[in-house]
Amino acid sequence: MENKISVVIRNKNEAEDLEFLLFNLTNRYIDSIDEIIVVDNESTDDSQKITEKYGARFETIKNFSYGGSANFAAEKAKGDIIVIFSAHSYPVSPEFFDVINEKFDFNARLAGVRCLHTPNDYRNYILNIDAEKDPNKSGLIFTGSAFRKKVWEKIPFNDKVPTFEDKDWTKRVLKNGYQIEFAPVVFAYKVSRTKAQTYFRRTNDLLGNYQIWHREIKVRQAFNNVMATFLNGFKNLFLDVYYAIKFFFFVLKFKKRKPEKFKY
């Protein structure tokens, strides 16, 4: 295999997750990859120190956008194949990078591969629903995926879209006769957002859906979402309290009995 692999990690103040990812990459996959680059959005934690600890390259991007950071990552990478991760994701399958390499080696028209991490991925992969049939759910996703740098040089990522830069790129490369496939290897993706971060993501998703898929949202839909959120919140609160109280009385009942009966 002649392809060189660059692993690029997008990061902002995720030092703990970043260290785990770098530990994983350098201890389990170092023979299969040629360089590791951390693209950092002005972190104030120990991200740079941790990056240097594992011998990876630290690059700072100041004016962050999803498409812009994707282009920045591709510019900095020296490899033929660029595998992208968020700091809070990491490869799991033992042959993760070797399978990706083989995919690109086998198909000269392959622009990118999407690896597996959700039930949707497994379902579309098993049912052979490719990116042509479902560019949204079978196209590139900008973590745990890989793309060919030569294709990116002809078709860079769109830095004007607020989000879904990966889906936008998928549509454009397919239109130009390239292909995107699933790679049958697994990665894990862990993300937790504050309410403010969730709001920011939802507003950007709305704009991205409109720009890329021309999907509009009606005021009535937004209002129904408010009402559904309120009702679900009330329902969940009631159930949480109900089962917490029920468990409390179970503990009281348990304590009245002899706990020794339950020991083995």
C-alpha cells in the first residue's frame, strides 16, 4: 500500500478526551499512520502540552468554521488519505486504518469513506444503502471518516455553510463522478453539550438543512416543538420523581428484612 495516512483531530478545550485519543492512536495504530495533527481552536487548557507529549503536531486555527476548519486540516496534512476525528471520538476496530487504506487502494474513484458508529450506520451498511441513495446518512461525516486529498484539491469543503460541510461535500463529489462508501470498521463518538451549545447546534443545523437540502421549517413546527418539549419535560420530571420515591420505599423495605438473605 502506497497511501500515506494523516490523522487530523479537531479540538477545543478537550484535553482529557484528546489525551485518550492520542494514547489510543500511538499505542494501537502507530504502525498504520504516518502523522497526527491536532487542529486546535485556541484552547485554554493543556491541549498543546498533551499534543506535544504524544509527538503529534499542534496547529492553531483562529477563525473557526466547520468548512474552514476542514480545509485548514486538509492543507496541513501531508498524507494521501486524511482521517478526521473530533477529540471526543476514537477508533475501536483493530484494523481500522488498514481497512481504510485498502478501500482507497482498491478504488481510484473513491473520494471518501464513512466508518461505523451508530445504528443508522450499521443499518445502511448492512442494507447496502450507499451515498448515492442516501447522501445524508451514508455520506461523509466529519469525524471517524476519511477522504482523499487529491479529490479535496479539486473540490474543497464549502466554508460558507454554517454546518453539514461534510454532507455538502458529499453531494458535490458525487455529482463529479466520485464515490463514497462505508468502511466496515467501528469508532466511538462521545459528545455532551450544554443547553446553550445544543441551541447553537440546532440553529446551525436549521440553516445548513435549508442551504444544502432546501428543507424549510414552519413556524407551527417550531411552536409544536416548544409544546412537545414542555410536555415531555413535565412527563419526565414526574416519572423521575415517581421512581425515585418508589426506590426509596424499596430501600426501606429492604432494610427491614435481613440483607444477609440476599448474599451469595
